[in-house]
Amino acid sequence: MAFPNVMKVAAIGGLLVAALAGPVAAQGSPPPSDLVIDRQTITKSDISAFMNGLFGLRRRPRSPQIHAVSKDPAAMPSEAPLVSYQGRNLGPPARQVIWMSTAQKSRADPRYGEAYLAALALAVMDNGDAGRTLQAIYARTPRDRASRQALGNAFARAFKAVSDQSAALAADEAAWIPQHVVPGTTRAAAYHMLKSKGLTAYNWAFVKGKPISAVGPAKHRLVFAGCDTGDWSSGAWPYMNEPLPKQEGFCALDRRYKPMPNPDAELDLAGAFDVDCGWSTHIVITFNRSDRVATVKVDKPTVGCT
């Protein structure tokens, strides 16, 4: 089911960090060595805190903006020859300055990706927005450029490792669901199995949404109205003959669904991610008139970018 156009960017942003709610390592198993920085285990919540800080740095009007400057390779520092965080320029306007080597041919190069992420991490930490764990590590790190760069590099490796683990988990879950939630399974049994895996099924038709608006300074003129659908909880676990939610404001105007006797159940498995995009596997479970599973459709992973 496609997202409504209203608040689509916010929904994609939610998918981008949906995988970042728990510890990196499975319970009872030690984390990989590259997920430990300065003897501190890095968790998914730490990565999420960094992402929130990065989004704020990019979007808050009064925050120093990230400013990229192209540099000849000879001018790049030896510890960061591709991308280098150079600190804050107080301006005005205040800017977090990143140097980027003109020798870099493609941003698809994994070496560039890691170097760019390391520079972004240092910019967010330098701004104090990377979350409690990372800020504590940053405060303990010696202030010399080599030590700070080593911290940025270590974080970039941890970030990539968490992304890889999220992708592997999503792939495992996408394979597990159609093997266990098979045609003929009752809705209750299907939901029980999904809950046992810590998954949540939803149906977009039952997401109530929250009307939002913004008023401009000129004669209090309405400049924006929409429906915030970031909270999906009202659409979780749809059941047979469930009534559609009573909506208000713009949410009611955007209503496009009709009552359905046996609503589908959908899942979005958050997989790999980077600082701009997140990959997600969409699954749709349909039910027949007896409220038993009819089909299970697993889509290929798709990407959404903010």
C-alpha cells in the first residue's frame, strides 16, 4: 500500500530509523569488536541519537549548517585524505566545515562513504548533538586531529556494521514469515507468530493521523495544513470487520479508504540504511472470508530517502 502524499517525507524518515530501537548484538552474544569504541559498546539507540542530531543539524534554522568545500588532494590532511572535518566557522552564518578532495571520482566508492560518514560524525559530535554515549566518548578523546579522526573512523565502521546487521535481520525475517504464516492459518495464529518475533502488522487504512497546520505572521494566514501519520499505532493488528477510525480536519479530507470486512495485514521490515536513505521490505498478508490467511506477498527491498 503506497504512502499518502501528505507527510510522506516524515514517513520515510521514520523508516530510516525504524531499525534503531534496540541493542546491536543479540542477547547473550558479545558484540563484534568494531562495535566497541573506547571500551564502550555502541548500540542501535546510540546510532539513532546520532541520526537525530544529524537531521537537526541539517534542518534547524539556527543550527550551524554543514558546508562542504572542495580541495585539491595536496591540501587534504594526511589522516583524512578523502573527506575531512575542519571544525566550526563562527561566521556569520555559523558553519560546520567539511573538506572534500577533488580526487574523489565517485561517492559510490565505499572508501568515500566511510570517510564522509566519519566527517559527519565529528561535525555532529562537535555540535554536541550526537547523544549521551557518543558525546561522552568525544569528551574523553584527546583533542588532536589524529585522535579525533580515529574516533570518526571507528564510528563510521560501527554505523556500517549496524546497517549490515539490520539488513541481515530483515532478510531472515522476510524468509521466515512465508515459511510459518502459511495459507489457511487463522488471523489470531498468524498474529501470535508475528508477535513472537517482535514484529508488528498494520493496515494504513486504520491509521487515524493527527491534523496539523501552520499559521503565517501576515494576518494569521494559514500557510500549511496536513495530516501527520507518523504514529501508526492505531493501524496495528487490523481485525475482521474493524470500523475505520473517525478522523478530523485535513485527515478526514484526505480519507480515501472504504470499510473492509477482512483487512490485509502489512509489515515493513527495516533493513540497511545510511545517513540519507533506508531500505525496507514490504510484506502483505491477505485473508479470506473465513479470516484465514489467503496469500503472503513479500516484495523486494525498496529504498526511501529524506
